[in-house]
Amino acid sequence: MEELRTDPHLKELKRIKWLLVLIACGLLLLPFSLMYVGWQVASTLVQESTDEDKEDSFETVAEDLFRSGKLDELDMLIGRRERDHPNDPNVFWYRGRIAVEQGNWELALHELEKAEQLAPNWKQEYTGPLLEKVRAKLPRP
């Protein structure tokens, strides 16, 4: 008679034991799951950072296109950049340089002056020398 009483208790204890094993496994997996989620978030942030770096490489791509004489491609790149960054002095700098290459002195003057207005610290090294060249090409009144 005593055996019959303990048998249901044993079954219940075995169920509790397996339930505790499942809980323990879940608790062991929790830190790994959190680490995986953290890794995924970090990967996403790094990818977004890389995308921003690509955007910041506008100057590099623009300079490469300018030096290789691909002025039409550069003009399209400038147009896209201007839509996203309307006050980026690089937009006006490269548009002015294209105008200089094409001998369009009035446009070059306008674009380079705008670049200098947006980035006054460029005057000595970049815009100033090129503006002198442009002004020398313009007809004197």
C-alpha cells in the first residue's frame, strides 16, 4: 500500500526535476541569446557607419572623376550630392572646377565664390588661387 502512494509522488518529483532542467537550460541560453542580439545590433551599427563613410567619400570619388576627365559623371554626382547637401561647399567647388575646365569663366566665378562663402578657410589654399586665375580670364569692364 505504501508503494502505491510513493509512486505518484515519484512521478511528480520526476516531472518537477525535468521542469527544473528545462528552466536551467533556458537560463543558460539566455546570456548567449543576449550576446547574439547584441552582436547583431553592433553589426548593424557598423554597417550604418560604413554607409556614412561611403557618403563622406564624395570628395574622393569627385576628385577621381575630375582627374580622369569624366566631367559628365562628376556633374551627375554633384547633382545628387546637392540634393542631399545643398550647402556643401564641395558641390560649388567641383562645379566651379568643371566650369574652369570648360572655359566658362562667369559660371566658374559664381560657383567658386559660393564655395568660398560657404568655406572661408578654403580661400588661401583652394578657392583664392583658382579665383585669381578665373578673374584674369574674365574681360575687364
